[in-house]
Amino acid sequence: MPVDAIRDQNKGVRPWWRSRSSTHDLPVEPSQTPTVLTTADVLERPSVPFGIDGVTHRVVWQDGTSIAGRMTIAAGHHLGAHEHRRHSHHLWVVDGRAEILGVELAAGSYVHIPCGVLHDIDARATEGCTVFYLYSV
């Protein structure tokens, strides 16, 4: 279904997560359009080196305020301890295993990392992992 048809079909429909009494409803800008990527679409995005040996990523979406992507840390590698000074981010382990914040996590795990928290995605003792991440820039 074309994006315009989806937008027209949903015009005036309140998302389930917004209570009818919420004062936090924000208007959706008319220029915003949904992004729908199939598995094949995601895999067609270029996998580029992240600048760290054994780490690659695919950006699947970004705008001026946030970025979403898939990051792969190969077996025996890690991202390196770092912190984000201004923004938090979210990680979902979608494949493999890695240690994050001192816990070994497998596919299906989720992590929220507030700004200022030192963290790593460490696959040095595992078969490697792939995470989906959301990050505000």
C-alpha cells in the first residue's frame, strides 16, 4: 500500500499508546512519512565499517535528531567502552550474544543506556552479535 494511502487511511485515528485524556498529544507534521523496510530492504542497505575492527553497521533510518540501525560486532571483538554525553540510546540484541553493562545478553534482550553511562558491546567471549539501535543525535 502506498505511503499516502496509509496516511489517508489512518487520518484522525488516535494511536493506541495515546490516552484520550493525554495532554501530551503532539500533532504529526504533514511532511512526516512512515518508513517500512522489509528484511531484504534492510540487507540492501550498505554495511559499512564503523571505524573499529570487527564492527560494522547499517543505517536504516535517520533524520536531524535521531538515527536507527543494525550494528554487528564480530566474534572476538567489542565496540569499546564509551559514553554518550547528551543522549540516551536503546539497544535490542537481534542475533548472537554479547556482554552489555556486565550482563551477557542473547537475542531478544533489550538495553536502555542513559546519557553519561559508560558501556560497551563486548563479543570477545561469544560468537558475536547483531543489535538494533536507536540513538538521538
